[in-house]
Amino acid sequence: QVELVESGGGSVQAGGSLRLSCAASGHTYSNYCMGWFRQAPGKEREGVAYIDAYGSTNYASSVKGRFTISQENAKNTLYLQMNSLKPEDTAMYYCAAGRLSWWAGLYACSDLGSADFAYWGQGTQVTVSS
């Protein structure tokens, strides 16, 4: 079992920056995918960025070039650096973890759907004013 706790959310003006953190505890695995998701009022939950144990990353087109996902060397903390924030970035942000598995056909983050992320944090609110 993995426990995830997000922090770093807040209110900023458009064009500002914010860094979200996700602390992981409990049992961790070397073959995993970590992701940041967000959900805004009236919209479906969407994947924002993903990173696997090897450091390979994927981003939603809406945040590419502005957001950067990373983790510390110890692999205990996940980060989302958000720059050039826009009002449309306003949402509740969640970190999540899913385990890659050869037997299940989950070889990379791109193979995982939202339901494949078994562990979720409580979320942290990001509000961007115009």
C-alpha cells in the first residue's frame, strides 16, 4: 500500500508559478507510474503529467512547455512545477500512483488508464486569477 499526500496548492495570479509536492510513504515499487491529475468544475478529470521509474515523462498538450513533472532521487516525493499559469489551470490537483506489470500488459505510463492508478492523494486546490 502507498499513501500519497499533496501540498503546495494556493492562489496565484495569471503568469505566476507554483510547485506542487506529493509525499509518498508505505511500500513503494521500482516499476511504477506516477501521475498528476486535475479536475475543474464542470469538467472531467484529466491527466496532466506522468513519470515512470526511469524518468520518462508525458504531458497533456495543454500544459506542455509550462509544467514539469519530476521526483527526487530517493523517489519518495513527486513534484509538479507549474509556470506561466493561466486561469484555465484552476482545478483540484491530485497525485496518483499505478504499478506497471508485465503480466497485466502495463508496460509504460501510456498503457495506464485512470482506473489503473490504485493510489490517490486527497488533492490540493490551485486557483489562478486573471
